[in-house]
Amino acid sequence: MPIVTIQVTREGSVPDRQSVTAEEKAALIKGVSELLLNVLNKPLESTFVVIEEVDTENWGWGGLPALEYRRQLAAKIK
């Protein structure tokens, strides 16, 4: 029984959204389940998919909170 955890930032896929939509989550669940079926021959009914949304203030990289890292990166590009 595969259990797959997908972590996404709580931002949404376009600027005016604050989270991933139910439709996007359903597509992720379907896609991951079908991938495991096709690659590992795991039946759809035995695959569990968990989607965790992470607030942007709860993660980071480059030694900085994510939003600050992005601000600094954007300033370098300009």
C-alpha cells in the first residue's frame, strides 16, 4: 500500500489565489495514483495520497524565510 505525501506552498497557482484549489488537488491525487499504477502496478484503490499545504512563513531556503529570499532574488534580477 503506497502512501504518497505531496507538500505544496499555500499560495495557489495564480497570483489572486491563496491556496491550491480542490480541482488541482484532485488532479494531483489522480496523477500520482495513475503513476504508481503504471510504474509499480499498484492498484488505485490501494494508493493513498496526502496533500499538505505549507504556509509561506513556515519554510525557507538559502538561509532566509521564503518570501525574503524571493524578494532578494527579485531585486538581483532587476
